[in-house]
Amino acid sequence: MKKCTFHYRPTIINLYTCDTIEEIDNGTIEFYAESFINGCGTNEYEITEDDVVIFSHIIDINNEEEEDLELSDIEGKILIRQVEVYSKQSIPCELEDGTNEPNFIYHGLANSFDEVYFEDDVEELQDYEPMDGETTEQYFEYYKIKNGIAEPLEL
């Protein structure tokens, strides 16, 4: 096994929907779902060996490996992703030959990766415990759902 470092930001994703941009402006959006791996998953990560990036990945909202988010269920609506990220974490990992891609994706987050093993051969990121006083950086992403695909929406 190859010894490496896994870099990520523990992430929380909550999803909301609405029909119009005016509803966003008025604050009348509806809660839709949250990832059950909030706080232990990530939507972006990289793996380094001797401080050289050997793999990096960003999980796209339209990822075909998504397990929970069925975009056709909210066809025609606006999907709002509230994303909260903690500070960057760097943890030791070991790699075997594999793709290093997410094994499963839940509402845009992954916590296990093909042939990536963490401390004690654990195959998943563990729940993140924020440091005292640590807060998240928060941002929003907006999408219009058309033909079962999330298309970015500029506001």
C-alpha cells in the first residue's frame, strides 16, 4: 500500500426548493432534504504523496453515482444547495490500486473512496468534531431542474 495524505473539508449540505426567484428573495423556500453523512462527508478532496497532488476530485451535482437525489422528482423547480464547510483537514491514508473515486454519493457528499483506507484500515471518513469556536464557511448554489438535470442558475 502507498502511504499518502487525504485533504478535505468536512461538509454539510442542505437542499431547498422553490418555483421562482421571487420566492428566494422573499425567503419562502421549502426544505427538501439533507445528506445523512453531513459533517463526515465531503464534496471536494485531493490526495497527495510527498506533498505532490496525485488525485483530486470535485463531486458534480449531476453525478451519475448519486444515491439519494432524484432530480426528476423536482422537475421544473429551482434547487438551492446550502453548503457549509469546515476548515481543511489533512489525514493520513493508504492507497491500493483503484480509481480513488467516491464509492457512494449522498446528496452531493461522499465519505468512502475506492481503495482509500484511513487509520486502522477504516474505509470511511469519520464524523468531524469541530474545534472550540470553529465555524463553517457557508455559501449557496442555485440550479434549475430541466429534464432531470440540474443546470446552474445565476442570480
